[in-house]
Amino acid sequence: MDEDKVYKIIELVGSSPNNWEEAVQAAVAQASKSLRDLRVVEVMKLDARINDGMIVAYRAKVKLSFKYQKE
């Protein structure tokens, strides 16, 4: 019998000193070190940290889905 596919979703915040795209990539890259079968990244929110009137970090809040594995 073929089992139904089930996915788990987690939220992460990635950051980059350069841009939002790199912030998203940072979150995905870090998650891929410990999670298998990453499927989809959904960008939920973009913001930036400011210091002395300058942007010092771009941040991306993302939801990542991956295939749920039985233990």
C-alpha cells in the first residue's frame, strides 16, 4: 500500500548584509544541513535592520516545508 505524503512546515528567519534574496537563501541553506527533502520555501515577511540611518541587515521570515518521515 502506498502511503500518503505528509509534509511538515517550520518558520525561520534568514539574514544577509546584502539583500533579501540572500537572506532567503541563508535560511534554506541552514535548514538543508539538518532537514531532508525540503520542498517549498514561502516568503512571509521581509524587513531590514537599520543602524545610524543605514541598512545593516536584510531579513526574510520564511516557511519551509519538507517531507515528514516516520521514525
